[in-house]
Amino acid sequence: MKKVVIALLSLVVILIIALISIPTFFSDDIEALVKRELNRELDAKVEFTDLSLSALRAFPNLALAVDNLSIVNNTPGADTLAQLNRLDVTLGLSGLFGGKQDIHSVVLDRPKLTFIIDEDEKTNWEILPQTEAQSDTLSGEVNLVIKSYAIQDATIKYLNKPKNTELMINGLDHSGSGDFTSDNFLLNTVTTASGISYANEGVTYIQEAGLDAVIDLDMNLQEKRYTLKDNTLKLNEIELQLSGWVQQIADRRSRQRSRAVG
């Protein structure tokens, strides 16, 4: 009996050493592989300074962290699409061996996102090469389940040059959670922002307005219909309640119905 206990303890020690050492020993190879595959699959230049894997930090799950991530469209002269101070992902270990991949959480820390439509009406966010084969693959089933996500202290800029429209959001915090394993579930979201500004044709309509919003969405994935449920939204001192829905129909256009009540 004593030998069995010693053997089991030895096995545990070996497993712990493996969990600590494997990500460390192969970190450079993993970083190179991830960069190579991302840059091969995307029409963009992807860079980051460090990628780490840990099977202990989120045990019994796997923790993935990427530092100083940047994504730039390959179009000459394109602005940086995304810069992140850090990306943290917690993965279920079981999904690595087949079946659906459970992502327990995704956290984007201090992202700076810039969406631009230039004078030729080209966008800087189109970084997925659209071949016929890839379109068929993307439209198929995705074996990926995200349980919760969060965006911390984000800065978002949208600029439409042909229409002379600009939207700027500073200090954005957003989080969401729901049962993404179901075809129909309630997505609970909480959003705050320290400053929202909007201008069109040189006229500023919103200047550094604060935002507080708690919005629940009924997510019907089978019918691709998303309906606003219980919600509260406050823009500075203006309080609104939203109602409506949006749905993607067969030809991939969207139809929607919505209204706001002050």
C-alpha cells in the first residue's frame, strides 16, 4: 500500500513539473507557430511581444495570455486596426482533444480599435480573405463555445471619410455572459463609457457623454434573430429604454425593427 501511495505521489509530482515546464520549454516555438499561422490565414500583419500558456494559473483549465498584440491590414497605408495591452483567454482542456472547444472567458485589456472607411470606400477591418471555399467554411458549424467575455478600458474610433462622420468612445468597459451552448439563450451585458463623441459633416452632436447601460438580449441563433429584452441605458442625464430586434435573412441582408423610449 505504501508503494502505491509513493507511486501516485510521484506521478502527481511529475505531472505538476510537466505542467510548469512544457509551456516554458516550448514557448518560443509556440509563439513562432501562432504568428506564422495568423499571418498566413489573415490578410493582415499580426504582432505581439509575448505569448504564455499556463495549466496551473487556471487549473483545471488552460490559461493563454498574449501581450502587446497589434493587427494591421495589409493594404498599404492602412491604419492599425487593433492594439491590445493584453489578451487573456481561459480554455477548457477537454476541448483540446476533440469536440467543442469551451472558452470559459476572454478578456481584452485596454484595447485601441480603429475602424476606417477611406475615400475609396475601402475598410481597414476586412482582414479575412474571402475565397469561395473559406466562405463555405465560415458559414458552417463552429465548434466553439464562449461562456463570458470582457473588454476593459477600451478606446474605439470609427471614421467614415466619404460621409465625414466620426465616432469616438473612451474608457469603455463591457462584459457579457450567457449559455452559448444553447441555440436560444439570454445574453446579459453591462456597458459603461467615460466619454462618447459623435460628429457628422463638421457638426458635433455628442461631446464626451458618459454611458451606463445594462442590456439583455434574447439570442435566437437558429433563426439568427436577436431581440432586446430588459434594459436600461443612460447617456449623461438622458435615460432611455430600448425595444426591437434584428434578424439576418437568407440572402444575408439584415432586417430590423427598433425604437427608443425616453
